[in-house]
Amino acid sequence: MLRSPLDEFLSGELNDYIRTQILTAIERMQTGKRYFTYNAFNVLLDADTATATVEDEFSIDRQSTVSLHEFQKLLRDAEGL
């Protein structure tokens, strides 16, 4: 079964630096968008729609979108893994 880009990002690419960078951006955002490019995944934070989208860098059709609140929780839950 194929895992979602979000699951792959959390388990394969996320590290303490990336986690801190994204959590800080979420906490500071009030409006607008922030786009982060990493090795295998890109992350789009959209404060206006309150969503986070994880895109697979190597397969343009693969992406996962969740609420900013849920994404923030997933990042915090993955801390220390």
C-alpha cells in the first residue's frame, strides 16, 4: 500500500531543524503563505485557508493537505523520533 506524502515526510525527511523551522513559521503566520523546499518534499503553509500541503518533489501529482492545526500537532507528536 502506498503511503501518503505526509506520512513519508514525517517518517523520512523530518528532523529537528525542519520541525523547528516549520513550527516557528506556523506560530508567526497571521496571513499569507510560506513555501519550504526540502530534499524530497515541499511544504506549503497557507494561513488564509489554515492548511498545510506536503508535496512529493519527485511526483507532482502526489500531495497531502491537512489543517494547520493538525499539521502542527503531527509535527509536535513526531518530536524525538
